[in-house]
Amino acid sequence: MFGRLRRVIAEWVVQTWDDVKASTDASLLGVARFLGLLYGPIDRRLRIDQALRKSLQYRLPSHATWRQAFGGIAYLLFIILVVTGVLLSFYYRPSAGEAYQSVQHIISEVSFGWLIRDLHVWSANLIVVAIVAHMARVFFDAAYKPPRETNWLVGLLLLFVVLAFGATGYLLPWDQWAYWTVTEVLDALAGVPVFGGAIVAVLTGDVMVSGATLSRYFAFHVIIMPWVAFALLVYHFTLVRRRGIAPPRGATVDAGAKPGLSPEDTLAGAHVPSGDQKVYPGEGEGVPFFPNHLLRSFIVGVVVLAVAISLAALFPRPVGELANPDAPPAGLVSSWVAVDVSLAIIRYLGSWGLALFTLVAASLALLPLFDRSPESRLSRRPLALTLGVLFILGTIVAWFAGHRLQPLPARTVPSAVEQSAEEVVPDVPIPDIGPAPIRPARPDTSGPGGGNP
């Protein structure tokens, strides 16, 4: 009897599972594809299990090696930042009166709160390094050339979004180091001609860095920037898969590969002009995505996560004293690599230097418009090699120089703060507003039945 019951239950489970697979749209695999667990196209005409098997059989070009890992590292660090940021937001309170105390509560009282916070801080540093390394590889490999100009532009936008994430999150601890660093950077930004003052007005929301500034930074950090980053990531991944992985320097085709439409284009029935063809491995050629490339990505992910956790545990970022707008701190402890670079540029080059550095970084978006030749070898691109090396070395030098800087002395407090000190305390006396007098109740003269007299 029990044997028959087990067979009936087993048949019911199998039938139910088959019905679920048959009724589930294969588009659901797009989530796994976005997370990097799949790479090949998803055939939405098949059942979800059949589409999964077909996607896992996808083959990458043989030149897809460890050199392409920097982009995946940056994406993994972004996921870590999102997860740790969500956990921190459960306890953080974005107000000038409670922000500092909530950070202290996270560090000292929440279980593993200190580790989550420092993992968030270190991931914010490592993601900048990973993105710069990824873009340097793309730059030196000339992978920004046709037909990948749009992806280069989207990558630059993602870099600026990551920098905006760090800049808005830097003030959230509301300690002396964060407060005065942001004050100095905003004061320098206000000196940038044309648009500097308008940007500072939007970011600050007050005549000085205050609780209004903290609220705006928090809104940018946890509401606006995540949606912008999500949209750019989706578009970036879509372009990478449609255009394929760029061949290495000096190579035009993949070994054993044949040009033509990608499997994704073939399924969609798309037509690609002859001048915009891509290189894809033929049947049985190239590197299998599963398990070869997926295992490689898993190894890189484990190593990156171990490094980030180790740095967070061994080198935690201390918290300074509560932010005090009236007195700069005795010293600065920076917790973000981009802040060191910005402070060095501001101190040694001033507002014009900050504007020039930003302009040079933004001008990289125009690179594909001027470098149109099919040549990808560095030996035949001396100008690109020189500019790339100078930019990277300049950033590294500014990083080391900015890390050693100390806060401005009291006599050179940024002008925005000095001006706000005069505006905060008005000359006219504040009127004494007391409670409204209590008026006696009017007698009811309406008589029986109510109504107005």
C-alpha cells in the first residue's frame, strides 16, 4: 500500500514539475544572464529547461581569457556594494542629528555590522581600481573602435556613475573627516566656471554643508544612482553580447572562427551589413561557456570576495569625531581612492585643475570619433600609448600625493563655510513666539433644535 502511495506521489511530483517547466517563459533566464551565470542567447521558443541547456552550450571565442576578468570583477564588486548597502540602510538614519549615532550603532551593536560596513568601504575602493584597469585594457587593445563605440561611451558613463556613488556616499558617516573633505571639494567645485556654482547649489541645498546636504546625498546614493546604474548595466551587457568579445591586438579573426551573424542575431532574423560583421566561433570551436568560462568566473569571484573580506577585517576604516562645522579636524583619514586624487588636484592645481582633469576624462568619450583606423597594435599607435600611460601615471601620482594631505588650517577655511557663518546668524532679533491664547467657549444660544442664532 505504501509502495503504491509513493509511486503515485512521485508521478504527481514529476507531472507537476513538467507542467511548471512547460508553462514558465524562457525569458526568466534573463535574470541569470544578467547575473553572469549565462552568456549565450536565450531561445524563447523553447521550454525553459531546453532553453537553459541550449544557452549553456554556447561557445566563446578562444581569445576570451583571464584578461577579460576585470569587467567581471567590477560587476561582482558592484553586486557586493548593492547587497551591503541594502543591509546598512536597515539601520542608517539620514539626518544630521542621527546619522553619526546610527553609524556607531552599526559598528558596535549590530551583529557583524562593522564587517558589512568595512566591506562596503573597501568594495567602493576596489571597484574604482577594477573599472580603471578594465578600461585601460579596452583602451590599449583598441576595443573602443567600430563597431564598439557605443559600448565605450556606456562604459565611461558607468565609471562616472560609480564615482558619483562614492562621492554621495562619502558624506553619510557624518564625521569630521567626511564633512570637511566634502566641504573642501564643494568649495573647489563652486570655483569651476559656468556650471560649478549651479552644481554645488543642487548638491548642497543650503548655504553650507548641512542636514539638507546629507538628505540630498542620501537620496542620490540610494534612490537615483542605483536606477541609473541598472539601466546602463543592462545596456552595456546587451551591447557586449551583440558585438561579441573584441579580438586581441593585431588579430582580426579568432583562430578557427568564421565571420557572420551571432547566434542571437540569427534567432532574431536580423541582418547585419557586411561592414559590421562579427567574429564568432564555428560549431565545436572556441571555448565552452559551461563549464570552462563559468568556472573561471567563479574562481575569480571567490578570490575577489576573499580579498575584499580580508581587507575589511584587517584594515577597518575608523570613524572620526562627530561633524563640527565650526572647527576643522586635526587630521584627515581618507577612505576612498577617488577622494585622494580629487584633493591632490584641488590643493596643487585649484578649481581650474579640477575642471581640466574632468574635461580630459570626459574627452575620452570622443576617442572613437578621432581614432577610426582599424589598427589595434600599440606599436603603431604611439599617441594613444603616450596619452594612456600619462593619464594612468598621473592618476597614481595624484593618489599618493592626496593620501598624505592634511586638512586646511582654520585661517583658510573654505569661503563657502565662512560666508555661511554670517548668513546663519541674522542681525534682527528672533521674535518670541508663544502659545496662542485660549479663547473662552461661546455660549450655545441656538435654543432647542440647534441652528445658528
